[in-house]
Amino acid sequence: MTTPPPNPYSGAPVPPDPYAGAHPTQNPYAQPPAPGHQPMPQHPQYAAPYPYPHAQAPAPGCRNCGAPEAANIAVRAHVGVLIMMRFHTLQGPFCRQCGRSLVRTMTTKTLFQGWWSPLSLVIFTPFTLLWNLIASIKFGKLPPSEPAPGRQPLEEGPPVYARPLAYVAIVPLLWATWVVANIIADLTA
């Protein structure tokens, strides 16, 4: 039987750990803070929205075009696909023109794609359309948009009733009406 060759690393001494005794979260290379500087806490403070002095509150105005008169309203869309559903939300603030443009686009998307699931037909699509109607009314009460220099508001485009994709909603609504009419006919017969 042959013996294996000796391992050159088997007897090598292990170097000492330079971080032995240091707290595991401490940085051994950390420098002391500058005089008058407050160290940042380890975890964010959730009580105040902007707890750190270097954090800035978001600038008021439309997030798209920078118009100063804006409303902080979410615009929603819903897509129902047989047993799956998707929810889309764009959080404001938006000015009058950008908000109305988004409401028209998202409402048309909901009218076109929102009805194709049983729960979407009965619950989610009607509530999404109602939410967007309320958002549209609130955006309509804002003064006309004056975008920030160098920025353009979204193009409003035609109203929802003038968009052909919005009329796809007639198909599931006719089907739902037919189902309800047959149920009522069966109950009265």
C-alpha cells in the first residue's frame, strides 16, 4: 500500500482574525463622525414621512409636466383574463390635462380588457370605472394646466366615447343582460 504525499498546507498556521472581538455590525475602518454631525440611524423612522434632514419632500405640482395646480389622485385600470386579473394604478399628483389624459387612456383600457373574468365583470371593472369617473370629475375642477418651462403635458386625445376600443364593453354587457333576463324568466315561469 502506498502512502499519499504529504499535504503542504496541513501544518500551516492559521493567521489571527483581525476582527476578533469586534462587534459583527461595526465597521473596523469607520472614522469618528465630524463635529456637530448627527449619525444616521440604522433603521428608517416610520413616524415622519421625511425623517432625515437631507431628504426632500416631493415638489408640488404635476409629476408629468410640473404644472403647479395638481391633485393627488390615483388613476386605475383593470384587466380581467378568465381566471387571472391585473390591476394598474398611476399615483398622482397630476394636473388637469395630464390627469384627464390618463383617465381617458386607463378607462378605455378597462372598457376593452376589464370584463373578461367573472369577478371582473361583476365587481372590479365597475368599481374601477366608478373610481376613474370620480377622478375625472376632480381633475375637471382644476384650473387649466400651465406646465413648467421645458415640459409638455400629456395630450388628452378624444373622449372615451369617441374611442372605438371602448365599445368592446358592449359584448360582455349584452351577455350579462341576457344571463340576468334568462334567470328572471326562469324564476317567473
